[in-house]
Amino acid sequence: MNQRLVWNFEINNTPILNIQDLPQSEKESIKWEARYFWSQKEIICLKGLNDSFLDLGNYEIKHRNDQYLLLADDNYNLKKRRDELQYKPLLKEIDGIRGYGSKIDLCHNSAPEHLSLETIQKQALTIAVPKIALIYKFPTVPVVKLELARLTVAEKHFFTVCIEGRSQFLVNHIAKHLLPNQVSCDYVNFLKQIIKP
């Protein structure tokens, strides 16, 4: 039976996700993400979570007011956060799980060759994406985080789940268990489905 967690998120403990049975992995230099999006009308069921996940005291709450910058011909992950223009380079993609390098502050560091600050300033469409996120840290090695968030884009509400960490195996395993048959998507492609740059 499903139990309401928060917003449109529900949990079902069948089949249970046995975190303690997952092997320890070596911490990778790449941060892996499996992210999913839904409209405000959809109910999202996370499989395999027990009743301890219903206690919101186990989550860290974050408020973000990011602005994503979309380029019509490229899918670079660019955003403004706290007066920084951040670029998050996509390094790998395996089974829909994306692997990112460290964020680069383009205001204080030189931009990669393929990405000019002038092009961004002239051509990018800026989209405000305010978000409230609840973040849970799984007791894995290395740590994998579960983010449940409610965001607003063009005056419409959406929900997103992200499973992220520095182990492709753990992120992939947990994502496939919690959200079987879901197709992951990144912010840039999600936003381009709503707003055409």
C-alpha cells in the first residue's frame, strides 16, 4: 500500500531497498545523477522505502532560486546561483545516468574553449526556477543523496527526484529500484520541453 510522503510523493516498501546489502564502492571523481520530472498532476511512487522515510526530520530542506540559461543549439548545463554563473560539464552518460565534472564559475574562471561568455550573454534565454528540496542521505559508501523537490517554471509547478553520488553503480542501482521504468532527464532538456529558447 502506498503512503503519502510529501507533496505528490508516495512511498511503497515493496520490494524493500536493502541499503545495508549494497556493496561499498570507490569514490569516483565524477558526480553521477539520475533525475526525473513530473507535472503537478502526477502522483510519484518511490518503491522500496520503509516507514522511516516518512519522518521529514530525516531530510535537509533547501530553498533555491536558480536561473538556468538555455542556448538554442547546445545543451550546456548553465545556471546562475548566488551571483555565480555556473557551468556543470557533462562528462559521461551511461544507461541514462549522467556523470558531471566539478562546477566551473564562469565569472571567475576562464570558460572552456567551446563555450564563450559572450555567446552566453548574447544568446542565452534565462529561465527562473525557484525550488524547495528535501534531501536525504543514504548511509552508503560513498554517500548517495535522494532529492525530492517542487519547482516552478513559467508559473507552473513540477516535481523532480534526483539520486546523486560519486558511484555510478550505487546511483544506478538505487534509481532503478526506486523508480523502475522511469526515463531520466536533465534540467536543460526538461526546460527546453517547456520553453523554446
